[in-house]
Amino acid sequence: MERSAKQIDVLHVDDNLEFADLASTFVERYDDRLSVDVETSVQAAVSSLHNVTYDCIVSDYEMPQQNGIEFLEAVRELYPNIPFILFTGKGSEAIASEAISAGVSDYLQKGSGTSQYDVLANRIINTVAQKRARQKVATTEQRLETIADNTTEILWLFTADWDTLLFVNSSYEELWGHSIEALREDPQSFLENVHPGDQDVVTQAMAQLSAGNTVDIECRVVADEDTTRWMWIKGQPVFDENNDVTKIVGYSRDITERKRLESDLERHKKVVALSGDPMYMLDADGYFEYVNTALCDVTGYTKEALIGTHVEKIVPEQGIESGEELIRSLLATEEQKGTFEMDGVIKTGDTIPLENHVSLLTSNDELQGTVGVLRDITERKEREQKLTTLHDVANKLTTSTSREQICEHVIDASEQILDFEQCVIALEDGGVLSPVAVSQAVSPEELSEFEVGEGIAGKTYKNNEPIIIDDMTTRDNVTPKNEYRSVLSLPIGEHGNFQAVSRSVGAFDETDLEIAELLISHAESALTRLTREQRLQRRNQSLEDFTDVVAHDLRNPLNVAQGHLELAKQTHENEHLETATEALDRGFDLIKQLLTLARTEREEIETKPVALGRVAQKSWDMVKHGTAEFSVTTTAIMSANEGQLCRLFENLFRNAVEHSSGDIHIEVGTLSDGFYVVDTGPGIPASKQDQIFERGFTENSNGAGFGLSIVSHIVAAHGWDIEVMTGDAGGTRFEITGVDFVES
């Protein structure tokens, strides 16, 4: 039997048919939702219950065969939840107590008049409404439990006043970071984990739900000290038949990832809105559907002039072919993004190099169009061209045969690659930076030498760090020359300094610095290579000298020794043995000096702080000095290779002793930037002072002429300078300068 959801079907059982019919008539008149069937016996009523689903049973108490209480007990066995009203003319406390014990829904005593039927009808309606409400809640709870077992969302059910938790699933503990047990003890304790900034939103939503309104909010939940989640909360009230809110039901979903994506999307929208890059959208046939302001600014066209036109308006044929080839490649590989380079044609007809970042728009594997972002790569192309030219310059530098040639190539490259109009390269020599190569725009009057550490060039070289000054007039202790305002100064390793200047403010940027540093690194490598090659040439020359001496000079004393030994065998005269011994001694001395010279050429100089006076005294003790006297007047600490410094002193001391009668005084002391060795011997004629450091030069018939040559090599290896002059007492004075003192 079909019935409406609002209809109430009632079975009235009474052995008095007339009373039952009368009561049914008044009940149905009371409310048109009520429909009453009448049975006069319990057996007939049970049979009807098998055939019809009733919403309520009304039964008399006194009836033949079974009374109303017995009928109630039978009904409860078959239909435990159907409402049952005992409507009896025989009323007593005993009957009422027995009915209640049997599970009667309501108890009503028959009276006189027709008003009793209105009371009965009202009791039927209320009883059925309560039963239906219980069924609705039970159904809702059952559905919630079923869903709860298969969802990661939080499902919950509270009383309307939020004082009792009726249901919550296990996802609450994981997502909310709060125990269900604690929530049962204090149903509003879930607020403790709501972010302080969102608690007002949540409490207002709770009030709205209690007032009968549906809510849909988002809030943050602090699950633990390391985890804060965004939760979407949707709730709705549950009403009874009187339209009163009885319960609050809802769910909470973790939307943290969605909020992150929304945030990323919002940032992306801002980036697109603020981006200065030209952007466009084409349909599948290559016609503009959208262009941004930046693209119009670059091309010179308005949006109206571009939208609806073919891309060939700003892209030449070769660029279109490259784009179509890229799209075919992306579709074949299921890729969505790609990049290619092309020329863009602007409104004036000029072209600019562009990099086109393309993304495909597809639907069901069909191309719907493309989206592109253009990048002006003019600067990058210019930089690539500069690097290509720089590579050619590097090749020239590798074949240069002099320092001057290397520097001239670098100046040419700085003019060609960097557009530097005024630049100069100064190389270090004896503590002074001297110009070696300059650009054509620099006049000779503008050139000058700098002491290491002096001026911008000297400081750059000394500190081995580049310097860029945008405006020299704003710098303390800097005086611009010839109205120069900007300067770019770079060290060339240990070799010197490169400097470019301009009369414009801020003439040099980071790109200039980057390219210039690459150029100067090639120059440094070339100068280092050349120095290494020159050093190798000197070593080869030393080996040739060694061969010459062994072949010629050393052969002579050995031949003399051999001849006198032969004579000694024949005559047994001691004078021959003495001559042979002296010849052998001279030969061994030659060998020693040649080995020292070769070793000096070969060794790399590693310096450390040494005591100048201690090394000088130690060297003096190693020399056979006879009656000569020696003194040291310094306690300075200098940077030097101690072994090499010992050889230098030994050769200077031995040279002084061997070229005098022996009665001389030798002194070692310091200068402002070095030290001196002076003796009181016969001295060296001024006409020969320029020759004494040459290999093989000697005025001693028994000398090899290598002692002072060795001194010269040691000085050069340290980067020092040596000068010979006549002493105040008429002897010889050697001054070694360019020395680094640690302590003076």
C-alpha cells in the first residue's frame, strides 16, 4: 500500500464496534493526515498487522479472549518499535503500571463527550512524530557510521547546544590532533586546536548552526607544534516536527593542499599581471586570440591591430617554420612545453632576436592552440658574439711571443669586444707598475708609473681584487684625472694591472666586469706561459753553458792535472803533484759552481720569514775567510728562501775575499726596502760593473766566473733587484732592493 510521507495510518482495536467507528470518525476529522482502520478482536488486528504497515495502534483494555496488555505484549514481540496507545474505559493505577512495564507508548482513559477524541488524535500525532524523529536520527547515524568507515574526512554529530558529542569518526584524531575521549568529556574542547585567528569564525558558525542555519566555513587547525592544517567545515541543523533544532551534523575536510595550490595560483596570477615579458595566445591556425600589453610595447602594435591577425604579422617565415616544427615534435612526444629562437618583426620593420617559450593547448589529443612567452635575447646574442670574439683573441694570445704583444692584443680586444675607448695595461717591474700597452684614445701625457699599492691601479694589483667605481668624485682620497668619472680596474695576477676609464658616470656594469675578467684571465695565462717559457729558455741556456764549460773550461784543468801526474810518475818531482792538485781543485770548484747555478735555475722559490742577520752570519761561517773581518748591523725579519739566501751571501762573501789580499772588512745591513753587502777591498772598476753578473766573467785566473751570476739568478727568482756600486771606503757595495720585510 502506498502512502504519503505525512500520512499517519492507525489501527484502532476495540470490541465495541460502534465506539470504535465513532472514535475513528472524530480522529480523522481532527487532522486530515490521520487514517484509521478498525478491528474488533485481537486476532483480526494481528492479521491486519501482517498485511498493512501501521504508524500507530490504539487498543481498548477489556476485550474477549485477550485484553489490551496481552495484545501489547504480542505486538512488541513482532513489532517492537510501533507506537501503542492504550485507550481504555477501565482505568486504574495497576493497569497503568502494567501497561508501562509492557512498553506502552501512551495511556489514555476513555471519558464522556467528544473532546476525548481530540485528545486521542493529538496523542497519536505526537507519538508517531517522536517515533519518526527517532527513526530519522537512527538512519542518519547509521549512514554516518557507514560513510565514516570509508572516508578520511571528519564526520561529527552534536546536540543543538553543543553540550553532548553524539558521534565522531577516527579521522578526527589524525586531522585535528585531539583525542576523541577528550572530546567526549568536553564536547567544545575541539576549539582548543583552532588557530587563534580563526576561533571567532568557528564560534560564530556554532551559534548559526544552533539557530537553525547551515554554515560553510574554512579555518586553520593547529594539529601539533609542527603542523597547521586548513579545514573546510560544513554543518547543518537537524529539526524535529516542531521545527526545533535537536542536533547538529556536519563534516570537516583537510584542504591544506588546495589552499597551497590556490596561493600558488594567486601568486602566478600576480606574476603574469606584473610580468614585463610579452605574452600571446594563438588558435590552432596561428591567429592571435590574446596579446598582453608588454607584447604591444615591444612590437609597436596595438592589441586591436594584432588580435584576429595571423602570427606572420610579427614572425617571418623561418620563425613560423621553426614554431611548426616544434609543435609537431611536442605532439609526437606528448610533451606540452618547448622553446625555440626566432626573429621578431616590429612595426618599424626592424627585427629583434627573441626566445619563444611555447605551451600547447590540447583537448582529447587535438591541438586547440598555443600560449607563448617571448624573451628579448638581444643582450644574450651580443654576449655570445663577444665570447666568440674572445675565443679568437685567446687563440692569438697563446701564440704571442712577447709581453708587449700580449698586452696589445688585450687592448685591441677591449676596444672591439667591450667598446672600451680608454684603457691601459701596466706591468710590474721592480715594485713599479709601468704602462706597456694603451688604447689609441689615451694620450702619452695621461700615462704615468705607479708604485705597487699607489692609486687605484696599484691597490688593485696589491690586493689582487677588481675595483669598479661609478663616480670617482664621490670617493674619498680619489682625485679624477682629465675629468674621468668611472673606472674599471682588474689585476692581471702577479704580472700587472688592466684599467679602463670613462668620462661618463656608471659606464661599467656587471656584464662588462664579467667579460673583462674572462679577457684578463686569458692575458694572465698568456703572460704566465711566456714567463714559464722564458724561464725554460734560461734553464736551457744554463745547460748549454754547463756543456760548454764541461767541454772546454773543465777539460783544461783536468788535462793539466793529467799531464803533471804523468810527469810526476817520470821524475817524482813534488812540484808536478802540487800543480796537479791545484788543477783538480779548480775543476771540482767549477763543477760545484755549475751545479749550484743549474740548481738555482731549476728550483721553485718558496719563501717564509727568515732572520736576515742570522742567515748572513751562518753564511759567513761557511766561507774560508782567512784574516777578513765580518759584521752584521740588522735584526730584520724578511720573506725569502733561506737556502737560496745562504748561497747569495756565500757567493758575495767569497767574491770579496778572493779578490782581495785578505785584510778586509765585510758588513751586512738593511735599507728601507732591502739590504746591502759592502767590503773594504779593491772594488770593481765602474767600467766593468755592468759585466760582473754575466756567466763566465772573472778577473781571477783561477775563477770560473759563475759566483755573481748565481747571485743574479737568486735575486731575480725572488723578484728583487741588485745594483753594484763603489762603497764609501772604496770597496764594493751590493744593494738588493724590492724585499718584503716582516719586521724591521
